[in-house]
Amino acid sequence: MSEAGGRGCGSPVPQRAPWSLVAATAAICLVSATSVWTVGAEPMSREEKQKLGNQVLEMFDHAYGNYMEHAYPADELMPLTCRGRVRGQEPSRGDVDDALGKFSLTLIDSLDTLVVLNKTKEFEDAVRKVLRDVNLDNDVVVSVFETNIRVLGGLLGGHSLAIMLKEKGEHMQWYNDELLQMAKQLGYKLLPAFNTTSGLPYPRINLKFGIRKPEARTGTETDTCTACAGTLILEFAALSRFTGATIFEEYARKALDFLWEKRQRSSNLVGVTINIHTGDWVRKDSGVGAGIDSYYEYLLKAYVLLGDDSFLERFNTHYDAIMRYISQPPLLLDVHIHKPMLNARTWMDALLAFFPGLQVLKGDIRPAIETHEMLYQVIKKHNFLPEAFTTDFRVHWAQHPLRPEFAESTYFLYKATGDPYYLEVGKTLIENLNKYARVPCGFAAMKDVRTGSHEDRMDSFFLAEMFKYLYLLFADKEDIIFDIEDYIFTTEAHLLPLWLSTTNQSISKKNTTSEYTELDDSNFDWTCPNTQILFPNDPLYAQSIREPLKNVVDKSCPRGIIRVEESFRSGAKPPLRARDFMATNPEHLEILKKMGVSLIHLKDGRVQLVQHAIQAASSIDAEDGLRFMQEMIELSSQQQKEQQLPPRAVQIVSHPFFGRVVLTAGPAQFGLDLSKHKETRGFVASSKPYNGCSELTNPEAVMGKIALIQRGQCMFAEKARNIQNAGAIGGIVIDDNEGSSSDTAPLFQMAGDGKDTDDIKIPMLFLFSKEGSIILDAIREYEEVEVLLSDKAKDRAILKGKMIPSYIINSNPEMENEEQPSSENDSQNQSAEQISSSSQEVDLVDQESSEENSLNSHPESLSPADMDNAASISPSEQTSNPTENHETTNLNGECTDLDNQLQEQSETEEDSNPNVSWGKKVQPIDSILADWNEDIEAFEMMEKDEL
């Protein structure tokens, strides 16, 4: 890639081109190629595109309508329990809750989506509600980053489209910049966060009391993420340009300038977190995913919106480094900023899915196609993109909170190529959302993409971004009531008008890039994406890029992509990887010696590896040795955890649920293994006594059914034997700790009683109190409740003798029995600086000794009666300390999966604002089911209308 002369979209630009021309060519120049499509993908008819667009509209109505009915004015909807999520009234989820400020977050985040979807009446009503109900002076600590992109961005996007509608003369004639005044009020509330010597903002601020005051309960933080400090310029500059108050743009520019100055000069990369006072990098790994992602995005888009060449120069410098070190097509792997040839971890997070879209804006289409296709193959395997997955394309973190980044990149790639293949990708996204995430009260995040279990959350970004990109993907120009090309998308997909570039320009700008050349207007025929360059005499170009990646995810035990360094291009062999190492291979031992790694045979049969960097043949060999030891530590951790069992699913399949409610369940180390045998289906019945600790007095009630038992007072195995003797075909143990939930507690795994448990033949699963109460409530409403116990959720599409429309729930053939992943903690992927290069040791032991540490008890989560017979999978306890000298590993040549679901213990944040009523809206089950029946009737009507 050419570093200089790039025009955001890959073409040269004049040094002082008129901004109207610069904006038009840079911001949305990708639409110029929509007539180009790949031969081999059938063009989609206008009728089918309209049908899919109408589905998106119906899905948005389902999500937005349920939020307004069941949650508003709360910040977000809890779609499983049909109520609003309010800070202080639900168990704390840690940093995730910092987005909630009691300012009706979802409504504000959805404002401009309403206009894009041509819902102008609903938009006008929503704006009135915001002006009437929303209070920005709440005593609550919020994330500066999230509040900026969601709330400030939402208000500015709403204002942008409100004045557009007013100018058209049909709607919003009463509007007089009220949303802009709210945005200005919020902007001033965020400014105290910038009161640091560096100009980098504090990560959190109290909306009412600001920073550092005793009542503010914040201002003591020292670190922030790069994206948190570097994703402010679009919203703050737009606020300055709209209002004429230059202070906002000045503060955001100062933060960006500081980050640029603190980049690692030799690699031109930035780290993940930085000290806001000293400017020292705290986490020195670098990538394009979580913690850094939108920093790069805002450098390019700030150039597009503001016309300042210095932002483009910075972006091009960073982009060159990204493609040099981080990009390992089709992968994007984190590296160390000081040693960029050394990978920092062996997995990728879902947030990097935005990057192909940014590459389209840059004009670098080939790697965009490659990475997007790799991500699509992962989605086709798991239905959704897991929060993190390994280089072997296995689940690392199993959650999926309905993130929109992949849909965003799909939209941009379609606009750049016009390839109908990307319309089919979008169709798949719609089908999966309706099939797996749709619930009666909205769309629920996936708690585990492997089991299909849900999480009681529907983040505001789902409405702000997902439906916007999906609708635009299938919409023709005449389907949108304004010209989308006159606006730029923020990272939250809010729309800011390009004419801001010429409004209130009080910030001095200087062109620090001298490589640009003057061009006359005719040269803008070469704006990106230039079809002559992208598809030179080959209409199969894009397909030819995708084709080699079609089976990359499905390969059995695939090898990770090996970095090809300059030294290896000359004919030298690639470095030895830990997964390939054999202690009996003389060639491997010679490579170890060259890397400064010694192999020592211990008396007890173990083999120990020790690295002394000073004994390496060269500095490059020392780096290879350091990476080898790091990989060995990770491999050790993976294989120590192979004995951990993955979560299971309890699915309510009887009327009126029909499989749409899926509960995350903890497995048992005894009884029928649901991953190896067919699922168990049956009606549930409560055992008597309820604790199941003695012979049941109601065997006739549980005979042939799945028994419900309460936790406590005896061993889990004893409970299982008692219900089995009574004729039960399975058992569900419900936690006796009221209020416990899989949303906030680590996965719980039931252990045996220390004796032989081969006599237990029935499956046993564990539900926390919150999930268990859903079944108990259903029993109170309906005497007969049937459930399915399985390793993952199964499809249940039959409803009243009819099939639900295929775009909502498709029938699905029995899925193949996939290998379940084990756990891997993020903390294992430490930076090179955390591993002593002078002396590293790794012990190699056999499988039996490594199994001893595969499970740990977690006393905080156990009742006294269960203390000796339960094991709670706690990432913090099960992960060995990567900085210790001795680590154990088992080298058995098997493929191992990485998976970790990081959950924080439940805390409740107190509500200190008495001025606003934020009571919970508790939805009774009969009302929930009534909503569900209404949905079914609507689905049937839409099927008749061929929607």
C-alpha cells in the first residue's frame, strides 16, 4: 500500500481541493462502484430486496416497540423478563453498566435510525419524549466514551436529521434546535473529564458532580483505553461546528495529538491502555480490535469530516504499520508495540469485524474481502460471531451481544463492489437473528453461541446500528427519504452532515504532509474504489479472493497462520511452534538450543524447559525463543483445562414457549453425558421433599418426568440417586441462593460425592435461581411444562400445527456433534514484557498429573452442605500465573479449544437520585405470553402478505 497520497479511499487528493469535492470523493466515494458485481453470484431481484428490507423494518418494530412498551424510560430492555434495566436495581455487570446513565439510552441511540427507516412520525414522537422526559443531571457515574458515542452522538444525529426534515417542510416544523441544546449541555458535563496534564480524559465522570468531588465517586482512575480517548473528535467537533463553541473540538484534538505523540516510534503502533497522567503505555499489545478499534476509524473519518490533512497522514502511518505487522491475511492478530514481529495472543475479538469496512473507505479492498470472508465462515459455523475466537477458529469467549460490526462491513463491501454475494450474507444475518435471538419481548443476546442460550440484555447499539446497516444494505436510493451520501457515519452509526466542514472553522489547521500533488477535476474519475483497479479485466476477482477461504474454518485441527518474516523469505525455515514440538525430535532440540532454550529431564519423569536469552544465537532467535515459551505456557493452560465441561441448555418446548426460551445450565461430572447421548425431553415435576435428600414421598409425580430439586443439605449425587430411584428420567437442581443468575456468576459445575457414581444413569443439570424461577413461574401458570435437556439448544418450529414463517424460525437438521471447547483465560495472553527473558522454565508432564488441576472449588459460591462436592468454574482460579517460573503442559498432539466466559460477581449499585421515578416494570407471564401470541398472529399475517 502506498502510504502517501492516499485519500482515505486510496486515491490522491489535491492539497487544497474545495471541500465539497473532497467530501464527496472521500466520504462516500465507495458507492460509485455499485454497478460492479461478481460473476458467479446471481443478482438479487428488486422484489426480494424489498422483501428483506421489509423484514428488517418488522424486526426493528419488534425490538423498538417492546423497548417502548416494557422498558422506557429505562436505558435498555431486558428482553427475557420484559422489563427495563435500571442502574442500581439490577445486579452490577461491571464496566458494561457504565453506559447506563438513566437518560433513556436506547431511545436516544435510536433517533436517527427511525429516520433512516422512514419512520418520520415515530421520530417526531421520539424527539418529543426525549425533550420531555430525559434528564442529563443524574447522580450516576458513566463512561465518557460510551456517553459520547451513544448519547452525544445520538442527540447530534437526531438534530442533524431533524433540521433536514424541517427544511423539507413536511415534518418537525416546530423544532428549534432543542436536541442540539441538550447535546451542548451534555458536552459541558463531559468537559471536566479532560482536566488532566496530558489532555487525555478520565474514563468515567459523574453527570451531576463531575470529577474528584467526594460525592462524584470517580476521578481516581489512572488508565484509559486508546479508543476511549481517541474516539471523541467527530462528536465534539460536530458540536463545536453546530454551536460555534470551539472548546469541544479543541479538547478532542488535544487528546488525539497526545496519543499520536505517544505512539511507539519504531513500529508506529499504539497500545491498548495508557496512563492518562504520565502517558506511559500500560498494556503494550496492539491490534485493531477492542480497546483501539475506533481510534483508527476516527482518524480517517476526522479527515473526511473536517478536511484536516494531518489526520489522514496519521491514519496512513498507522495503517502501514497495521498491514506490516498485525495483518496476517485473513487474520488480524495483536502484536507487541516494541516487538511487532511477536504475536501478543493467539485469538481475535469480535470488534475487529469493523475493520474490513474501514479498509473499504481506505480503498484497500483485497484484504477487506479476505478478512470479511473469514469472519463469515466463523458465523456460518456458530450462527453468530463469538466475542473471541482462536486462530484455529474455535470459540474463545462464547458470548455474542448482537454486535453490528460485521453487518457494517458487509454494507460497505456491497456498496464498494455491488457484488450480490454480500446481499446473501445480509440475508443470513437476518435469518439467524430471527431464528436464534428473537424472543417474545425483543431480541436477546447470546450467552453461548454453542448452546444457543440467551442473556437478558438488548444493548442500545443493536437498534442504533444493526437495523440501520441491514436496511441500507437492501434499500435502493429511492427507498431513503434523504441522500445518505451527504452524511458520515460515526462509530455508533450516527449521521453527521458533511457540510459541517465549512461551518464555524475556528480551529487552525496546517498541512503537515508534503507528498500530496495537485490534481484537476478530471482526476476524480479515479476515486476509489476504482473498478479498473479492483477488478482488472476479471469479473471473478472478488470471488477468487473468497474461494480459498471457504473451508478455512471447517478444517479439522487447522494450523494457525504462520508469520512469514523477511528472513524466512530467503529460504530459512519458519520458527518452531510450541504445538509442533516433540521432545524426542533431535532437529527440534537443536532449534531449541539455537533459541537459548534448554531441555532438562527430571527424576520424576517430567521434562523441563528453561530459556536463557543471552545463550541464543542471535537477537532474532532470542525473540523466537521468547515466543516459543509464551506459546508453551498458553498450550499448558489450554490442556490443563481439557477436563472442564462446557455449559448445557434447558429449553422450554411446551405451549406456548415452543423452544423459544433457552436457559444456560451447569453440567454435572456424573450421570448421562448430554454431549455424547441424545437429549432428554420430558415434563417437569417438583420432588418431595424439595431438597431431594431422602427417599421421595411423591414417586408417582416424578415417574417418567424430569424432577426439580433445590440445592443444599446433601450431596448432588445423593439427590440424583433419590430421584432416579423414584423413576425420574432427569433432574434439574435449582440454586437456593435467591437472586443468583448465570448473567453475573461463573458457570457452575456439579461434582460427585467422592465415590463411584457409575450407578447414576440420568442427566443432571444445574440452574441458578433466576433461570430456575422462569421454569417455576411457568409451572404456576401452566400445570404441564415440558423441557429439553441438551448440550445445545435445538430448533422447535411447530406452533399450533403450523410452521412459523421461515425467516423467523427455520427448521434445522440435526447438527453434527461438535467438539466442545475448553477454557482459556485472557490473562494467559500476557505481553512479552511479562515473561522474563533471562530465565524461563516450563515443565512437561503427563496427562494424569495435569488432570489434577483441571477443576477447582470456589468456596464463595458454595453453601456449606455442598462445599465438598461442587466445583465452580472460575477463570481467576483455574488459570495459572503466567509470570511464575514453572508451568506444566501436556503435549499429546490433540487439538484443543479455547473458551472463556469472563463473568463478574454480582454487586448492586445504589441509586442516589430521588428526583426521577425509575421503578421496575415487572411483566407477568400471562402478559408475556399474550405478547408472544400477538407476534405469532403478526407472523402469520406477514406470511400471507409474502413478507
